Amino acid sequence: PFKSEMPELYKIELERDGLHRNLGGGFPKGAIVLMIGKYGAGKSAVSQRLTYGFLKNGHSVTMVSTEFTTKAFLDQMKSLDYNVVNYLLNRELMFIPVYPLIGKAISRFDFLGRVMNSKQLYERDIVFFDTFSSLVKNDIDEERVLQALAFFKKLAGMNKTIVICLEDGVLPPD
């Protein structure tokens, strides 16, 4: 008899909630996940919960954030009882703030090109872009979208899971 194989998962289980049951236990390795919502809808909070779940289950994570400085991210995670300091120190978590604590924000010009050429971002199992739409809104057209999709598909083929958060209405519909 034919036995269907379940995809191998990056697990997100935490004892204190049932999110993993509602999401089938985790995300398939090599998935490209799109999370869309209005400003303030909770995309960052869900990303933080998923990040902590991945880390607690032995997976490594890179998070690129337009929402938090490193200190604000650590404070937010601590307030949710998601202590990630040791994961940062052990390099299981790489947190990349787009808005550093001191100095100017990183230029968003050709952010997409820089992301695609930054190999160290993709050394971990899962990569979050929170919020991707604000990073590329001034540098996106049909050709760039196709380049980004091809790049993300290449990463997915290497069993990397990509989670892309988009703010509804920021990017042109086409």
C-alpha cells in the first residue's frame, strides 16, 4: 500500500500554548511563508512567538526587523517570557535591526539586492523579514519581484524556510 510521507518540519511546539497544533506542528522545511496584515495586526508578535518556538525546538533563526532595535527586541521578548539572550550569544539567533539604536537608519536603497547577496543571513534554518514591505516599497518593480521570488525559491530548495511579513496596502497590488 501507498504511504504518504509527511514533510519534515521545523517545529514550533511550546508547552504553554497550542499554536503548534493549529499550524500542523510547525512549518515544512523549504517553505516560503507569507504573513499579511494591517499595521498593528500582530505580525511581529506572531513572528516573535514563532521565533521562540523554533529556537526552543532546536532550530536556528535569523530575524531582519524594521520594527525593533536590538534592545527593544530583547525587552519585548523578555516581556513575553521568551528569553532569547542565550540564543543570541550562542549564535542560534541572529537579529538584524534595520533601525540601529544609535546613528542613522540603514539606507533602504537596493535593500533587496543587499539581502540577496548577504550569505550570512541564510546560514540559519529559518529567516524572518518583519516587515518586508517597508524594506522594499521604494525599490520594487515586476523584475525585482521575480528576482526575489527566484532567490527565495533557491533558498527553499536548500531546506531554508523563509517567513515574509507584509503590511497590507503598502506595496502596489501588481
